[in-house]
Amino acid sequence: MRSLMHLETMESPHRLREQQHALRQSLPDLAKHLRNNPPRLLISCGRGSSDHAGVFIRYLFETALGIPSSSATPSTLSVYGSESNLENTLVLLISQSGQSPDLVSYAQSARASGACTIGLINQDSPTPLGEHCEFILPLCAGPEQSIAATKSWLATIYAAMQLLMHWTESDSLKTDIDTLPAHMLESQKLDFSPAVDLLSQCNSMLVLGRGPGLGLANEVALKFKETCGLHAESFSAAELLHGPLAMVGPEMPVLIFDQGGSASDSIQEAIHRIQETGAPVLHVATKPLDKCVPLPSLNGISPWCTLMTQAQSAYLMIEQLSWSRGYDPDRPSHIAKVTKTQ
């Protein structure tokens, strides 16, 4: 039986191509506006998977533009009634449904205080969030019926990549964007079954990434909790050495995403420290390391695109793991598709 989670993940390459076509006309004008009005700060605002996409996007934008970035704290407004001065700030509001009241309130407050607000929203019809965004980038992921978001997460990052490409007029990023859907199709064929075999009986695990890979680690850990009933915690590979390493041992598998490039050395250092504890290490990378359980990754593409393909492979693996652990990936306990946080 094919779950909705599986089918929707497999749709991702097609949806990315549709999005690229749909945004082609609107992005140049938005990018020109941002070049003419450069923000001093970037803030991403989202909950759950949307927040994890925001982590990835902040690394993407900050490394390319040198603009400091941060995650929004909507509760300062919705719970504590304190508004921030966001003049000359770019606020990215990320939502599948565009309905969460705290995001709507934050968007309204941000725009009133002088921020440029951009909504990355999947719904085609007008939404409460969209009403308070100066610009909207439709994700074009299509209807997502599985409670666990997959294609919309990938589409969020892809939309941000396209915005940044037009903003910076980067030829290398344009190449990444043009070729990524084909790489996504290729990555669907990669075999992550060793992870299913290892994780089917465990109770707790860690998921690690570095740089933008932290956003992926956060997202994958959430999916393990949500669809597999598996307690998974995510950390930066660097942060692991500042305390969490103390709880690692032979009964605690560690899944590590290695996108290559400048992050690899510190990721491999973390792996060596983990191996000293006797913990099994699942290593997603183009080159296998000794004493790790290797999980394949496409070679010859940029680190940003590598993480996107690794995310898709991880989604497909988690869907299989959910069934193997006796769960239904489309029906997590106690969770609804649209979450309206106050």
C-alpha cells in the first residue's frame, strides 16, 4: 500500500518544476525591490516544519548576502503583547495553510512597524496570512493531504532559492535551481533500507546536521516523532560536543546528514567522537566513512541541492519505517493537518 506521504514525496520534482514556471514572472520585480531597499535583518517566521525550512533558508540567505538573520518569536506578541521594531527588516512568513493566528498577528505587526513581509504560502486561495503580506510567493506544491508535510517543505526552500537567485543574480544558483528537479528524481531511487533495519526497534535517537543541514536535521527528527513514534532529537553537529554527547551510547543510533563542502570536516569530527561511545552512526554522504552505516547521496551537486535530495530520500525512508514500526504515516496520533496556534 502506498501512503499519501509516499505519493506526495514522489510528486516533489514535478511540483518544483511547476513552481519555477509560476514564479518566473513575479520574482524579478520582487528581487529589484529588495536590491533597491536592502534590509538590515532577515527574520523567518513559521511553526513546525515551516520553522525548520526557515532555518535552512536563513543559512542560505545569510551566507549569500551577509545579512544577519533570526527566527521570529511570535509569542512576544500573541502571549506577552510586546511588539518589536522591525523597520527595514525582511520578514519571511512560512505557512502551508496561511491560517495560524499567531503568524497572522506577527505579519500584521511586522508590516505596521516597517518590515517588508513576504508570505511563502501553499494555498492558492486568499488566506488570512496573505492579507498582511506585502508580497506572496505561492509554493505551488498542490494539495497536501498527508498530515506530515513533505513536498511543501521542499517547495518552500526551492522558492527561497529562486528569490535569492534573482536577488543576487547568481549564475551558480541558477544552475542549481534548473537542475534540482532532475536530481530529485534521481534521489528517489537511492536505497535507505539499512536505516529502516536499524531504527525499526530503537526507542531514541539523534539526528545531526551542520549549517543549513541543521534545518534538515530538525525536520527529520520531527518526522520520526510524528509518523514513527520514535523519540528523535536534533542538534548541530557542533552543538553535540557541548553536552548532548553525554547521553550517546550503544543503544542510541545517530543519523548524520553530510552535504559536503566546508561543513564536512566538522561533521566528520563529530562522527569520530560519536564512534568512541559505541553508538551506531548512519551517515548520509557521497563518500562512506569507516565504521558507519552508509546511506547514499548524489555526487557532483552543490551542498544546498545535496541537502534537498537527502531530505527527499529521508522522507521516503521514514515512510517505510513508520509502517515497519506498526504506524500509519498518514495518520499520526492527536495531530490535525492545519494547526492554529494562538
